[in-house]
Amino acid sequence: MIVDRKPLSFWERMYLPSIWGGLKITSKHFYNTVFKGQTGGNTLSKGYYPETKWDVAEGYRGAPYLVKDQDGATKCVSCQLCEFVCPPKAIKITPPGADSQSADRKNAEKMPREFEINMLRCIFCGFCQEVCPEEAIFLQKDYSLTGLARGEMIFNKEKLLSLGGTSGGIQKWKHKLEEAKEQEVFPVETK
Amino acid sequence: MPPISDIFFYLFAAMTLFCGLMVVANPLSRNPVTSAIFLVLTIVSMSGLFVLLHAFFLAAVQILVYAGAVMVLFLFVIMLLDIKEEERRKFKVISSGIGALAVFGTAAIFLKSIGTTQWKGATPTIEGSTVALGKLLFDKFLLPFEIVSVLLLVAMIGVILLSRKELK
Amino acid sequence: MDSLLQHWNSLAPLTQSVVFSTLKVLGVLFLALLPMVAYSVLAERKISAFIQDRQGPNRASLPLLGSIPILGPLLTKLGIWQPLADGVKSILKEDFTPSYVRKAYFWLAPAITLIPAFMTVGVIPFGSTLGSQKMVIADLNVGILYTFGIVSLGVYGIVLAGYASNSKYPFLGGIRSTAQMISYELAMGMSVIPVFMIIGKLNLSDIITHQAQHGWMALPFMATQQTFASYLLWPCMIVSFGIFLVSAFAETNRLPFDLPESETELVAGYNTEYSSMKFALFFMGEYASMITASCMMVVLFFGGWSLPFFGLDQPATSIIGGLAHIAIFVAKILFFMVVFIWVRWMLPRFRYDQLMDLGWRRFIPVALANILVTAVVMYFVR
């Protein structure tokens, strides 16, 4: 595609018409803002932050939090996929050893002994949510995270679970339990 | 307590000599940028000496042209060409001997000529007015002035010619 | 009070003038220049905000003063206390020196940028007289040469900042800025030569007294006695003022010539590796040099402290007159500061080769031609 570049006229090369045009536009905006109050805050959002909070869209990538399933159990099984995929290495998981306690729910072998996300390193990319096989970590709508010390901004498992809320999701383990119950022989306990 | 102009003279002269020495013989760093900065300081203290001689125009022009434009271009070239420190070369006896002979010979000539000159020894009385300087440049010293400008023109043309790309 | 006056009168005149010069320097620096720098930062933020459809700083407020009934919230909405907050932030923020910089130059560069910007204020006559003391710190006979010399020393700070930072973007920004500044210094110096040809002296106070009588250089109708010669020379003065105005923008690295510190291209140019106090020094240096450039424009082209009516064109004889002259000067400087701030958002940035082309191939020939034309016109008028 050939762009037609016409040679500039004399006045265009003197640059004075551009200066005049710029002056008109900036004066109009100045007048509208100062004397008519037509700022971006007033016309687009009907107010200024933090008095007027904005509506967060669906799918907004806020801070990542762990979710519980509908029975109140942790969904994370400490597979550490999110830890390995996280680009700035913000997630740090302490997996349960061979002799630690089992998960707090039925039909899951393990849950993480400790799960930490350093919110100062998190870049809110959403890879951890994409890669998690258990739908245990979601990027929710929280966008303003502040703290007074660097240690305060490393969220551990309790904090993440408490902020994450509940999300039933596909409930894969419940369906697996029902399928297993219909088998002739099944190796897991049905407590 | 000597008069304040004497104190300033000693201060500026000491600064000039020290900074001049640091340009070439800096024991702490062999960075060419450091040498250039010390040269700027030398020029600034020399312009202070000009002020003490009541040549205000020369002092201001020294800062404006030398320290402000010429030395900036020096620094520019040093940084652009990324000139690193020079490696220390081996000490050679014969070259150092000849160099020392040259230095001492020149110093002896300077000292002899300073010793045999009749110094007038008075503070300057004429206020170096810019108008007087301008008049002198344009009537008594017009030919040297024009020749110097032709010299600059020749240098510029030479540079443009040497750095021209070959026309294919 | 009486004993103080007696003690003052008993000092030698030399001591008196030294003490008063020190007072003038400290007064101008700390009571006039630094507050003006701080509040011009605020003015830039507010005016930029208004042009960009937003509000600018309007929340910083002091604990007690913010609750005075009507005045408190009004001042807070204007953002008057914001420079205080900025100052406190600069002091308390972590001043980080990266490990790969050249430490000596890294520490020197902000100081070398700031000092020439403040030194130039020494020759500017910001009033006529106050009582019996002249309102200029150093009444040099080569005032304008001193100014241009010190301005050209200001380039070193940026060169060294770019060099010391030892990394790509600051180096590029520093080199670009250096080349731009030395190019426009030439145009700036040559463009004001016609002014001095007309007036005949290099002393800045004499320039103002000449303009007070014969009409301002840029506006010859603002004169107590109109002369035909000044109207004949008006086109030359317009060209001279135009070139000086644009060169002042280029010298202070302001848009439309701010490629050395353009955010979209070079992160922050030579400022990149600097934080908190050192960055604040660079910032203050930039605004101080803007104020100095405005002062130069007012002194050379707009009549300094004089107005052609109410008898304000004569040097002041009373304290009230002296203060009025200072107020007029400050008002004119504020006008030019607003011009600086406004033009920042009016024009898009110049590309680097267009910038150098403008400085070398357009301004210098036009300035030289202007000198010639002024000389010819003056020859026929005298």
C-alpha cells in the first residue's frame, strides 16, 4: 500500500498553522475542564476514585486467591504446576512430605503444607489459573493491594483461602467418587 | 592579611596548576573522561585569572567557548568512541631520558626568560571594555582576525571532505 | 532596633555591601527561586491536568490548616500543599545507587546540573532598587556573556549523568541532549546580538532602562515616547525573539524538543538510574533553568521590571515603587512559565533529525541574516 506523501506547502513548513491549531484544541479543553467541569472523571465515571469505585469487568485479572469447594475443603492438591509456570516465581509451595497428614477432604491424597504467593512479585498474568488442573486458584477482582512492609505482602495459605471464597466448579472428585462407587471393587475409603 | 585580589590570584593559580597536572598525571584514575573534566576545571580557573586582570570579556568568552562548547565536544567524542584507559607501557630508559632532557630544557628556557624580564608590577588600570576590544578587532587587527576565520573555514572544509562517504 | 541600626551604620561600607550581598543571595535563592521552582512544578501539574481533562493534585492537606472553614478546602483543592508533600517524599524515599554506575560522576552529575541553573540568577535584575540597594545580585558589565557562559556549563551535568549511568538508555539520552543543547546555544547567542547592537551595552540593567524609555524590544508600542526607529526594527526583533524562544525550549529540554528524556522512547533518558533526592535535584534544575530562560526573555525583550504607565518606567525612588517593580517582573516571568507549560501539550515532539536540522540549517542562517538586516536598518536610521 503506497501512502501518498504530498510535499508540504509553505505555511505548513513554517509550522505556524500547526501551532495555532494546537492552541485552539488545548484552550478548548482547558476551558471545558476549568469552567464547565467536564473532566474525564465526571463524564466517564461520574466521580473520582476512591469515592467512586469503578465496575470491575468479568474476567478481570486481579489478585490470585485459592478457592474452597462447596463443602468447605481446599481444592489445591499441591501439584506445584502453578509454582513452575509462574513467570516471576511469585508462588512458593511446601509440599507435604511422605509422612505428613493427608488432605482435609475425601478422595484427595494431599494438600500443600504451606502455600505462599508474594503479591509484590505477582504480575497478574493468569498462567497459574490457566494451568491448575483442580480449578483451585483464580484471579479475582481485587486490584488494590497495599501493605506497610514487604513481609506483609507475602500471603500464606490461610489468607489466600479466606480471601478466595467458594467456587464449586466442575467438582471432579465428587463425580470420581460416584463412578468409583459404581465399580465392583474400589480401593478408596468411602467415609 | 594580603589584599583579597592576591588571595584570589594564589587560589586560581594553584587551581590551574593542580588541575593541569591532574589532566596528564592523575595517580588515581586513568580514565580519559576524568582528564577532560580536569581540563574544564583548568579552563575555568584560567578565566578566573582573566577576571583578576580586568579582562571581563575574555573571561566570559573563555567559559562560553572553551569550557562550554569545545570541551563538551571533547567529552562527546571520548564517550562516543568509548575510549578506554590506556594500558601502561613498559618503561624504556632511552625515551624517558630524552623526554626528561626536553622537559628540563624547556623549563630552563622559561625560567631564564622569566628571570630576565622587567616586570611592570602594577595592577591593571584600563578597564577592558568590550567596545574598545571590538573597535581594535575591526580596525587595527582586522587582517589577523580575517586570517583566523579563514583558518577555521579551512579546518571545517577539510573535516567535511575527509568524512564524506564515497559517491557510488 | 535602634542599636541594630547604629551597629549597621558603624560598619565599613565594604562590610555593609558584603553582608547585603550575602542577604540578597540567600534571599533570592531560598525565598524566591526555590519556592518558585516548587510551585512551578505544581503549576505544571495543574495546568497539564486541566488541558488533559482531569484535575491534578487536589488532595494533599495539612492537619490543622486543612480544616479552616472555607479557605482550607479551597487551598487543598488547588493543591497548594502538594509541593510540601513532594519535598517530604523526596527526602524520605530510598536513594538507591546501583552497583554498576561510576560512583564519582553519579554523585556529581545532579549537582553540576543544578548549580549553573541557580548561578545564572545572579545577574538578573528582578527590580530596580529597594531603598538604596540595587535589586540585582551582581551588576556585571558583561552580564549577558556571563549568562550564556553559565548556561553552556549546564550541559556537563547531563553529559556526566548519561555517562555515569553506564547503561543504554541513559547514555543515549545524555548524548542526544548534549548535542541538542550545544546546537541551540549557538542559535540562542546569535539571535540576541541584534538586541545588543541596538542598545549598545551588555549590562542587563542598562537594557531594561533603555527599553523603559524607548519601548520594549518585542512590543515597541509599550513605550513612554514612541520612536520611529523602534517600529522599523520591529520585524528584526520579532525574528530575534522567535529564535530565542524556540532555542530556550531546546536548551531546557522541554517539549517539543524533549527527545532526550522522552518517556515513550528512552524510559526516562538520563534520569533513569536516579531516584529520590538526586532525581529531585535534576527536576529542580530543569525547572530552575526554565525560570532562568523566562527571566532572560523578559529582560531582553519585554522590558524587565518596567511598565510604560504610572511612572513605573523610572527606577524606583520609594520602597513601594521598588516592590511594584519586583511584582511586575514576577508577573511577567509567570506568564512565560505558563507559555512553557502550555506549549508542552500543544505540539507533538520533534524527531531528532528534524530538531538538529532546525537548529543548524534553519536558525543559524536566519539569525546571521537577522544581524545583517538589523545592521543595515540601523545604518539608515541613525
